[in-house]
Amino acid sequence: MNDGVNGVALGVFIFFFLAVTVMGFLAARWRKAENEHSLDEWGLGGRSFGTWVTWFLLGGDLYTAYTFVAVPAAIYAAGAAGFFAVPYTILVYPLIFTFLPRLWSVSHKHGYVTTSDFVRGRWGSKGLSLAVALTGILATMPYIALQLVGIQAVLDVMGVGGGENTNWFIKDLPLLIAFGVLAAYTYSSGLRAPALIAFVKDTLIYIVIAVAIIYIPIKLGGFDEIFAKAGEAYSQTNPATGAPRGALVPAEAGQWTYATLALGSALALFMYPHSITATLSSKSREVIRRNTTILPLYSLMLGLLALLGFMAIAAGIKVQNGQLAIPQLFENMFPSWFAGVAFAAIGIGALVPAAIMSIAAANLFTRNIYKDFIKPHATPAQETKVSKLVSLLVKVGALVFVLTMDKTVAINFQLLGGIWILQTFPALVGGLFTRWFHRWALLAGWAVGMLYGTIAAYGVASPTQKHFGGSAKEIPGIGEIGYIGLTAFVLNVVVTVVLTFVLKAVKAPEGIDETRPEDYTADAGDPGVRVELPVAKH
């Protein structure tokens, strides 16, 4: 790691950061709302985004700074097992093609802002809706924290903030400034800010990846040399485990882990509140269908991005924290000015999803806790005000998390968040296709999945962690090592199905379904579909 501050790279980074800051505040004037005091406008951008805005927004939402840093870092640390992210992003798009248009249609028809709104309306259960809302908020918090970790990694490599012995305020001042700017323009512009900034973020990322995948291999002697050096490095014994560091091809013993992690992650990705917030901001059902066909372009980018992990090994990058491997690779291999462009891509890649995540978590609190349980007759203006304030509190919580806890804790809680959010799949996706499940059975299945997943993850140790050391454990009854989230999901479904039979047999009250079959295929121009700003429902 270079000593001192890389002034040129920092200057370029600051230029792009100031540019997107201005864009963030100007976004309030972009597609200016007739009624700004509406959660539809602040939290969903007026449900007005077309195909390309939605594509950039979803890409900016799903492909975060953590993706940019952590996926190649996993390759750097353990080899090809880190490539699980590529097949899971390939699996997810056919999956969401089947249910996202239905969710958009019913949400547009009834004015649903969150997944919990739909769950409450479909199953007639505020308890189940509350469970989904709390799960979404819990799973999102460490995800936001990891975006700040991504910014901090870039700042560390640029030499900003001083060393470990520097006063904590001076050391963390750049991160505090970045947080303050993010909080201010999100509060002011809502979802329009990350939607507009996503254009810059994704353009920078595609440029950096395109240059890196050509320029760095040329400097390192080609891909043959890169893979040869990586294979040699992986064959060396890890002193902490007594086993080889990794492998260019996943070992047979790890194939169950690889496959279940890819499948479970694919099922979980669009259960996250921020994914749904970006989806519901689009203006028509057809926009969603088009996006599921062009979003795989990001999977191509992700595959190329993952190769940077091999390049970091071949370039001789040595870091104690694997999250610094790729920023350090850029620092060492690129001219300072282009390293600044790469760092800006990562930094802005943190700001966009962090903004969307905080908005999504705030919407969940406002609609499904504040309005459902605290103030049922809240006006749209009151909802918007509460959501803005909660979005600030969510960011503060994430910032405190990053500044006070070890970074590996944030990563472990994000892995736990993936296990948790998957347990909302039966209530959400199941509800889009059938009303057969019983609401109490869904709640019991969710509770079992959450409990098993949390306890199982708590029992996983690693060379550096006694608890929450990973997300894979032996699958009961099979004996193979697999993704805990998928095992918990299977238990969730089994409990839900069995209890549904029991509760239907004893004629337990089912709850009122406020949706109709035609709601799930409605489009913006269809008769009866609400396209104007919502009026408070009582």
C-alpha cells in the first residue's frame, strides 16, 4: 500500500463526488411532482420511470460497491467458489420474469408501496405484514452499512483519513462527510436522486471494467500468466486451516455449497425491500418485463469483474483485509488519474444503493408499522414526513454500525440478512399465485425459518470468528454442506404446507383478501387501475 495521499486520484474522486452531489439535489426538479407530499412521489419517484431509467436504477440498486469489492475479494481469498454470484444473477432473471409483473400490477392497482402492503392486503393479516416489514428492515440495515464499508475501503487505499493512530474524528471525517451528503440529497429528492445518479455510476463501472479487463492482463503478461500464478497461490497451504488456500475449480466437496448458495441467493435477491422499491417505481407492467430481459447484461459485467480477483493475486497484492484487494489493485496498476475514476465508480456505487435501501426501509416502517399500528389515519403528507425522517435514522444506524464495530461483523450480519429475507418468499411470491396457504401457517413457517437460520448461522465458526463465521452448514438428513438460508426456506415451506392443511381442517379464520384475479395482470392504461397520486384510504 502506498504511503501518503494519492493527490491525483483523490482529486478525480472528489470531482465525481461533487458532480453526483449536485445531481442528487437537482433531482428534486427532475420530473417534478405535482404533489411532493406523497410517498408515491418521494419514495417511488411518482411510479413514472421508463425502461432505461428503471434499468439503470435496478442495476444501481443490485450491483453495489460491496459487489464491486466483495465478489473479486472472494475470488482473491478462496478461488472459483467466489463465482457463485455469477450463476445466481443468471438464475434470478427468469425467476423474477414470472412474478415481478404480477407484483407491479397488483401494487399499482391498490397503491401498495411495500411488499408488506401487498402481504397485508392479500392475506388480511397485519401480523404477517409486520413480520415481513421487520425482516426487511433488519436485513437491509447491514446491507447499507456495507456500502459505507465500500467507501471506507476506497478512502483507506487513497490514504485519506490518516493511520490507525489518528484521532477517530479526523480518521472518519471523509466518511462522515460522504454520509452527510448522501443523507441530505436523499431527504430532499427521494428516489429521484439515486435514479439520476445511477446513470453516472453504471457508466463509470462499465468503463472501469472494460479498461481493467484489457489493460491489466496486458501489464501482467496475459491471462495464461494470471491463471498460472493464481493456481500456484491457491495450492499453498493456509496456516489457519491447514488446507489449500483455494482452487481455480471448486472441489467436489464444495459443489453442494456452491449450488445451494447460488440458488438461495437468487430466490432472496428480489425479496429485499430496495429491489421492490426500484421495481414499483416503473410506469408500466411492460417496463418490468423488458427489464428482466436486459438486466442480464449486468451478469456479463459481474463475470468480468470477478476476474479481478485472479488479477490481484497475479499482481502480488498483499492485504490483511481482503476487501482492500481490488482498490489496491487499481492503485498499483492504473495511472493515478484513472485510479481516481475507478475509486469514484466504487464510491458512487455505494451512494446509489445506500440511498435506495434507506428509502425502502423507511417506507416499510412508515406504511407497515407507523400507519398500521401507531397512526392508522395518517395523511399522505404525514407518511412522507415520517419516511424522510426514518430514512435519516436508518443511515445514522448504519454509520454507527460501521464506525463502532469490526467490519467483519457487518459482513456476517449481511450474510445473516440474506438468510432472513429469504423467509419472506412464501408469503410474497406464494401470495402472487395462490390464496391456498393459511395466513397463520405462513407466519409459523416464517418464524421456524428465521429461528433455524439464525441458530444455525450462530453455530458456524471460522478461523477468525467463533460465531456467524459463514452461511453454510451441514444439511439435516443429507449430510452435505449447503446454504443455511435454503435449508431454512425448505423448513419454512414444509411447516407452512402442513399447518395450512391443519388450519383448514379446523376451519380457522382465513382473513379477507382485498385483491381480485384481474388485479394481477392489470397495466397502467387498463380501466380501474390507479395512475394518479393516491388519496388516503380509510
